[in-house]
Amino acid sequence: MPKEKIFPSLFYHLIPFFLDFVFLSVPLSMRLGLRYFSNYISHYDKISDYLNLIENAYFFVYILLTYKLLRKVKASLKNHYSHIDEGNLTWFEFLLIGIAIIITADSLFSIYELYYPIVPWNIGTIIAFMFVILYVYLGYKGIFQSRILLPEFLNEVTLENHVISNDKQIKNQEHGRQLDGLSQDEIEELKIKLDNLLNKKKLFLNDSLSLTDLADAIGIGNKKLSELLNQHLNISFYNLINDYRIEEVKHRMNSEENDKLTLLGIAFESGFQSKASFNRVFKSKTGMSPSMYKYSILKERNPPSTID
């Protein structure tokens, strides 16, 4: 769905903020600066803790909905891209968790104030200090991020409305199978084409390979390829391509011709885009770091008994 259609449809979610601004923020500001709305503020003080709990509950619901959407984005990206900059999404996940913790603390303080009106400390200062800690931490993490909050790939992943899809769209896709009209022989032929492109032509060496690129090479739509991978091969596009890349890395590591290359050089030649993603994927696939794997190979070539 184009951004021009997405954002206007979300404006109604801002209605509670607008009402809060008009009926609470403006009167409170005028009371502090111009001494107006004195009676209004006296009534507000009696229900301020209850209003705070309602506001926090509202925020918490949206945090849960956002976190659910984030998980859906992560899952969908693995069906479309062979590289995922998980650091950007992890940064956003930390932001959601941090705000959820602060909202929970603020709600507990508000409940406490309902029973113990005279509080010996300034609760607002504590909450503000927690926000400072969160922002400092996220700022530190952000130094090592190239793209924060809205990575470029989120703007690119509009592939057939897959990435940000609601439950209704997902159910429609499940009922409208793309390969149902093909015979088993035709499906096997697609598998052979896929195997040929990856094993012989080694398209996975392209570090920017996407689901659409591979589908175009096979001669089918990306929906059909996605279904072929998920339903008939039981694997996501992300895992499929990275399985081939890891095997290529291991093959190159075992070849003495590549001994002069660094591990990072081998990784780049095998289709990886960064050291971080290479190390993460390699360890998840093999159970050890690239350097440990390389060391085990060298140890097999030169056992202790033959070194002397």
C-alpha cells in the first residue's frame, strides 16, 4: 500500500492526543502561565492519577500492537530478502521495551499515589530520569546503526503488500494458492530450475539478491516462488540463500587456494554484505564462529604429530 494511502488512514489514531491537548495540556499551560482555569485545575488534580492510568493503558496497547507488527515484519523480510539488517529492528525493539517498562513504572507510581497521596519523592523526576537513561542507551546503540527507526528496506518491501499485511490479507493468500493449478511434475521442474540457478549459476553470490530477482530468473512471479519455498521446500528465502552462502564459505575455507584471503574476504566473495551478518549467520548455521571453524580446518591439515 502506498505511503500516501497509509498515513491518512492512521490520522484517526491521533484523536485521543488531540483531545488530551485541547482539554488538558492547554488549560494546564494557561493555569501555569496566566493563572486561568483555577477551578478547572482543582477538579483535574482529583482525577489526575486516574487519567494518567488511562493514558498509560492507551500507550501500552499501542506498544503491544506495534511489537506484533514488528514481529510480522521480521518474518516477512525473511521471505523476500537474503540480507536482513537486524540491528535496526533490534534498536526499535529496545525502544518499545524501554517505553513499556517506563509506562509500567509510571502506572505503579500512580496507583501508589492513590493510596499514599503524600509522596516523599518527586515521581515525575524519576520517570524523566528513566527516559534519559533510555535515550542515552538508544543513542549509544544508534551510533553503530546506519539506519534507524525506518530502514530503507521497509520502504522497498511493498512487494505485493506482503510486508505490512493484515490478518485478512494473509487469509486471502492462504486460500489463493499460487501453485494449486500446477501438476507435481511442473512443481518438480520448478525445483530443478531453482537448483540449477543456485548450484550451477550460483546466483546467491549476488549480495543484493532478492526474492523478486530469483523469481525473475526462474520465470515465475515472486508469490509463486515464495509458495514453492515455504510450502514445498519448507524453507524461507532468507534461510535458503544463506544456507548456500555458508556452504560456499566452507568450501572456500577448505581450499588451500584461498588461504591468503581473510575470512571477511571469503565472506564477501560468497555473497555476504557485512562482517556482522556473516558472523551471525555462520554461527547460527554451524554452531561455531568462522575463526573457530577455520582453526579446526588448519588443525586437520596439520595435526600435532606432523608439525615437528
